[in-house]
Amino acid sequence: MTEHPTSYERPQPGADPAQARGALLRTPQPQPQPQAQPRPLGATALPAQARAGETPSGPGTSTSKEHSVNGPEHAQPTSAEPDPHRPRPTPEGIPPQPGAEQERRTGRGLPPGRPMPMRRDGDRLRFVGAATRRIARGIDLDEIVMGLCRATVPTFSDAILVYLRDPLPVGDERPVGPVVLRLRRTDRIPEERDTDGFPPLPVPEPEPADIGLAALTAELCEVRPGGALNEVLRGVRPVFADSPAARAALPELLGDGAESLVPGGQHAILAPLRGRRRVIGAALFLRRPERLAFEADDLLVAAQLATHSALGIDKAVLYGREAYIADELQRTMLPEHLPSATGVRLASRYLPAAETARVGGDWYDAIPLPGSRVALVVGDVMGHSMTSAAIMGQLRTTAQTLAGLDLPPQEVLHHLDEQAQRLGSDRMATCLYAVYDPVSHRITIANAGHPPPVLLHLGGHAEVLRVPPGAPIGVGGVDFEAVELDAPAGATLLLYTDGLVESRLRDVWTGIEQLREKLAATAQLTGPDHPPPLEALCDEVLDMLGPGDRDDDIALLAARFDGIAPSDVAYWFLEPEDAAPGRARRLARRALARWGLEELTDSVELLVSEVVTNAVRYASRPVTLRLLRTDVLRCEVGDDVPQLPRLRQARATDEGGRGLYLVNRLARRWGATRLSTGKVVWFELNR
């Protein structure tokens, strides 16, 4: 944030630059000197301002050399030494104040550490310019409010209190409840310079100013309709605290007894903070009684500060709402949790390109399929915007629907390509779709312009799988190919988006090679017989990113293949005849006896008989029966009829219709999935 001048004193030799917030320069104690001749009442210490076309001259002329107070932006012209032989003219437009010249020349009347009053129009313009730059640099609400406090204390005021509406209205919404102001932040001169004026502060914590003033004022204030505070806020313009309207409004704002903080006279300014549509708060600027009072021109300064702060707060609230909506959109497009698939363990990571741009087009998914298979999907829509996130959500939903139809991977990509073309001519995305079968220990992969996956074997060898590259989704008129590869037990497949391997510092193939080496090195740490933990492996992969490597979003999906041993699978074909249910019961009983699960025999025989009976009633081809022994016992019955069975409540006079009701009551889970060749009805029982 832009620093601001904290004092308009001339630099003094020996000042400590390490003092807090800009190192206020203290006025040295005056040395005894002969009695000076009295000056005219209207005399002042500031030089006259040059009229248009004239060159300023005389003792008030400033040199080009500047002295930094708070940094390179806070420079103040150094005045030349006064000429004792020439009288000092009175500046135009500045009313004389008794004692002002004496304060400037001798330092009397100003306690040590107090900033000099701003008397020239140039002083105020320089201050307002520096203060508004500092306020405008804030992005979020807290930065803007802090910029207002740090810009005004102690240069413009000795203390400030900032109140904001709670909750803050966003955009054009109209709050229906009462207007409530909450004390958002306070600031004041630190305690080492606080010798008098305001009540003493307690022992400071992180923010001594905030804790001190906040403890003396009310945190919440409800603005009563028709009340004095409501009238001041509706007036929009800053007012002195000694005005009748402000005197009536301050007790309502500060709370009972807290108005004693406000000095008498024109030593306080109450400034409403008005955004684009409505008043969103108020700021109270305070000066100590011994300091020169605010002038009429200071009301214009307070108005400028309040206007810039209020507009900045309005924009920060709108930006925060947009960022929240984008973040919520992105998170709802991604799966909340990965499914528990049979024979495979899953882990995932998602990292946005930056905290300020959390929305993008990268996604991943894991979709359970019939036959204990699982579809693994990762994709990347081009661009970083709300539009990219919306297109990503539509493509992900389409992929889930196509996966439910049990289409081959290349067909899924073909339909995704058609969907992208329907969304628009420039809707481009890359995608990799893989189907893992834990029974056959095989994986089928189709690619649409996406970086190839990496397979980490149990012994620690990592290889980049050779898959057809394909064209990106949205090009149109492109055939996609699928390749079937071995997926041995204990191996880990890593799917990722290009943000992990490509950046300004390296090309994509260099990044893929670094990823392969990282996986191999990580696997060496756990030995050849034990694969690395899946979650820790994902973290290690992300650690390969160095500073400057985060140019894009990153979606990461890791799948550990456990598979299902052949000894845990029983598979049969049954002819669609009346004897099929009895044969299915006998086959299931023998398999359970071989596995030592005799306690499940009665339940399995009953449910298998009901499901097979429904299948052979309508099937024209052989019915399949498969039992899988994993952490649960799973039974799958397939036929060539695409119509899915529906659970219904049978009437007392019905002779059938109770099969699925029994399955629903006795099974742990059950379901039916339509296939390209028919359907599969399955159920699970706890072992």
C-alpha cells in the first residue's frame, strides 16, 4: 500500500528513523534567545502562493530537494532560511490565527511528536493525493480500511474510528432489516507519544490503538429511523463535531459516556461513508484539544477520504462476492468425495492457478460402472473464467451420463466432442477417459489431446503409457482410438492436467519426464515390495512444483490397483429356462462353502433366486451370474433386456412383485445399470 506523510515538520538532525509508522520528527526544545519584536497579528509562517505567471520568491520559496519522511513517496519540500531584512507576506486565502507564527518559529504550543498543521492548499493537495493512492491500493475490505487509518493518523488527525454497516450490502441489494453500524477499526498515535489528551491505553497487544479505543466505545450501533445519526448520515457531507446535528448524533454512535472522547470545539469531524448506492458507514476524525482545530478546508479533505474509502469498500465487497461465487461454482463442479470402488483405491488433488483466480476448467472424476469396474476421467477446458467453469460442468455431467450407459471409452469421447460443438464453435477441451476392470486386471484408455498418464509399478519402475494422442474435444470430425493395457495389482496410475507438467520455465515433455523421475524416486523410499501411500504420493508429486511453476490449474487423480484375485470370483452362464433359478441357488451354495461363508447361504439363495427368476422371465439369451468376494459379497445378474426393474409395493392380491422388495430389505445395497447389451442387477451383503 502507498505510504503517506505522517508529519509536515521540517526534518531535524538526529531524528530516529526507526520510530513507528513513519518516524515522526520531533521539534527540539527551543534555545533561549533575545526578546523578539512583536509581529502583526495576521502574520504567518507559511509563504505566499504564487499567482499564475509569477515565480514565487522570498523566504518561503521551496527548493527542489525533498526529504523523505515515510519513504520515497513522502517527501516534503525544504524551505529556505528566512531573510531577516525582508518582511514575510501573508498567504492569500488563509485566515490568520493567533499564535500560529509563534508555534511555527519556536515550537511552543506543540507537544513533542505532534505533526505540524496543514495550512497551505498545496499541503492538503499533497496529503489527499498520497492518502487516496494508499487507500486505492487495497484489494480487500481490511486493506482499504487500514489504508484509511494509516493515511490519516497522525498526519491529519490524532485518532480515527471507522464504522461500517453490518452486514455490508452487496451491489444493488436492498437490506430489509434495521441499519446497524459495527466498529470495524480504530487507530491512534502510539502510547509512547500519548502523553495527554485521550484516556491512557492498557498494555498493548498486537494493535494497541485498536484495543484502546475499541474498549472505550460501543461495538454496535443501530441507526434509528428519524434519529440524529440517521440525519447526519443522510446528509452525506462531513460535519464538525460541535455542530448541533453532530452533538446529537455522537452519543448514538459511540454509546453512553463515550462521547467524552470527543474534544470540544472543531477538534472532531464526523464523515459519512457513502458508496455507489447508499451510506455504508461513518468515520470519526479526532484531534487533541492542544492541537490546532480543524479548519473549513479540512472538511473537504475528510470528504475526499470518505468518498475514496467508501467506493473502495463497495468494490471490495463486490469483488469478494464474485470471488465467492466463482469458488463455489468451481467446488460444486468437482466431486465432493471419491467413490469407494471395488478393487481400486483413489486419491485426488485440485489446485487453482492463484488464490485470486480460483475458477478454471480443470476437472477429474471417478465413476463406478457395472461389473465392479470404475471409470477414471480427467479433463481441461481451455481458459480461466466463469465460462470455462460452466463448460467444464456441462462436459463432466455429459461424461457421467455416458459412463452410466456403459459406452466404450472412445465412444464417450466422441459424444463429448459432439456436445462441445453444440456448446459453441470455440469450446475446446482435452480429456482422458479410462476404464479399469479389477477382475481382468486390465485398463482401457482413450485420449483426446491430453497429456499421457504415468503408471508406477510395484517395484518402483515408472513409465509413461503410450496412448493415442487424439485431437482435443471440440475440433469435430475426429475418430478417437482406445488402447487396452495391463493394470497389475499394486500399480498406481496417475492422471493429471497440463498445469502439473507445463509452465513458462519448461515444456510439457520435460515436465512429464520430471514427473516420472519424481514418482520413481518416491517409490524407492518405501522399498520394492510396498507401494508408497496414496495420499503422501499426491503430496510428493505437487512438491515438484517450484516458484514460478504455477501458471495453470492442476487436477490430479491417482488410482491404486488392488484388483480382485481369480479365486475370489465365481462366474456362470444360465440358460433362460424354468430350471435356472434352482441351478443358480446350487451354484451359489457351493461357492459360499468354498469361501467359508456358509452363514450367508440362506440370504444369498433367496435373493439370487428372486433376481434370476426376473431375468429368465424376459431374457432371450443366456443369463450371467457372478459372485465377487471382496470386503463385501457382491452378486451380479445380467440379461439382454434393457428395461430396468422398479421397486414397487405389491398388493395383497398380487401373486408376484415382491422379489425386489425382499432384495431391498435384506441386501446392504442394490441397484440396476443399463448396458449396451442389456442390463445388470446387483446386490451386496456384508460378510
